[in-house]
Amino acid sequence: MFLDYVIQNWALILIGIAFAISLKITGFQDKGSEKRMYILIASVFLLSVVVFEEFYLADLGGYLMPRTVLMAVRYSATPVIVAMVLYTLQKKTRWFIFIPALVLTVINIISIFTGVVFGLSEDGTLQRGPLGYLPYIVAGLYGVYLIYVLYSRSNKLYTEIIPIAFLALAFASGVFLPFIFGTRFAQIFCTTIMIALFIYYVFSIHKLSKIDPLTGVLNLQAFYNDSAVNPEDITALVSMDMNGLKGINDSRGHAAGDRALVAIAECFIGELNSHQAAYRIGGDEFVVICRKTPQSEVTGLIERLQARISKTGYSSSIGYSYTENGKKSVNDLLKESDEHMYAEKAKYYSDARTDRRKR
């Protein structure tokens, strides 16, 4: 039996080993995230053992109760694993993301005795109960939410969209392909998920060379690289400088200043679309590259950023430059947007001094 498992899951074993080795030698994640990733890998392996044992017993014939129990584990494990992916890839995800999966687990356990979700006929044929599609619905909703969260918190660049799309394809296949290929698809589901996670991880490592580790937006080197690619498509640059960061660092400490920068960066991530990308090019300096973006959209973006930043309790000065025909160079656009931004900053501090004198 062991040899049969190894042969059937050899690709999964190789990818899992490569995944674990990569986690060990790269070490770019914090210890908590790394531990979650190891647990996720182990969970996929355990599910593959359950799937193998279920179909091994099915080929032998009989064993209806053990097979029913294994089916309950399989139907429960899939949503749990998708929830674990979400919990692992997004640090801000809280433990209660597992509640729907745990509720489904309870229903599946009840189904062992009632057949409300699934059951086996006397000849071993699968029979769906009134809630027969519930495991697929729960897993599908988890998958949709995972892709939504990953996309909404990304920088909307193709280097991030491609691995997210690959994950979406993998999870979608786990929900829909069983209705096309039958229950036998479960035998390659674990390998499918492991491949998707490993590819996402490899892309994440590659992405790190372009990401500012504190704020999560792109870094200065990425700005230089990206601004040199199809510069004729760049219609606007938006320059932003945080107001009062030195005061925060001096009075409340650099950790408070770091939190302020992260809050500012999250405002960018929440407002930009696929034609726009944010870069941290200095301590508290950010730039947004806008490609093929009309001027009305640029001014609208600035208004939304100012409104969103004001809700954080922090302040920033923003300037922009625009070209309709793409004839301005990136350097000229950056110089112009910086000039407008520094004019706003000078006005901010002038107004602040005036207010202090009035008091």
C-alpha cells in the first residue's frame, strides 16, 4: 500500500519537499508565517493520505463505514485547507476565518450517520444528500474570498496578478472539475493545490526584490525599472510626502513613525487601479506612476487619497504632473510633480506656524 501511495503521489512528494527546502533556505518570512506554511504543507500531505486510503478501500470493495468516515474527512479538509491558505498568505487574517469550515465539518460528521450531505449505497456508489453540494459551495466561497483579498491588497501589477490568477485556476478546478471528471479528480487535487502554492511562493520571492519591506509598496529600484518600460504610456506622476514624520519619530519613537508610513502606504494600495503603481522612493516620499490615465482620473485619485489619508489621522502633501501627448520625460514629470508637492508642503507648514501664533 505504501509503495502504491508513493507512486500515485510522487509529484506531490517532490513538490512538497522542494517547497519545504525553499522555505528553509530563503527564510524571507517571519517565523509565524513560516510555521503556518509548514503546517499547510503537512495538511495537504495528510489529505493526500486520506484520499489515497479512501480510493484504495473503494477498489477493494466493501468497507462502507470506513469509506464514509474518510469521505467526511475529505469533504471537511478541503475548505479547511483553503482557509489555511488565506490565514497563511494574509497576516491580518484572524482565526475566525475557520468558523464556516468548522461548521461544515460538524455537518459532515453528522452526515456519516444521516446521509444529509453524502452517503454510500450498498454497492458503494456515492449518493448526495439534500446538502450534497454544500462542501463545494463553502470551498468555492473561501476561494473567491481568498482571491479577492490577494488582489485587493496587491499593487495590481502583472507580476502579482499572474500568481493570483494561477491560484484562482487551481481552486476553481477543485470546485468544478469533480463534476466533469467525477470523484477521481480528488486524487490529483492535493498535487494541484501544492503546485499552485509553490508557484505563488516562487513569485513572492521574486517580487521581494521590488517591494519595500516596511510598507509593501514598490521600492526605488522598481521605480527606475518600471519608469523605463514603455515611458510613452506614462501620462502622469503623483508625488506625495508625509507631513510631520520627524515630529512623530522624535516624540513617539521610530516604531510610531513606521506605523504612520504603513498607514499611508495602505491608502495607496486601497485606491490604485491596474494602470497605477505606488513606489516608496525615500524615507517618507512616495510616487505613483499613472499609465494611460486621463487627467480627470488623476485629480480624482488625489482627492480620494487626501480624503483617505485624513481619516488615518496623518497628513501629507501631494503634487502631480501630467502630459497629454507623452512627450514629457519621466525626469521632467518627476521634477514638476515634486515642485508642486513641495509647494503644498511649504503652505502646510506656513499655515501650521500661523495657527500656533494665533493661539
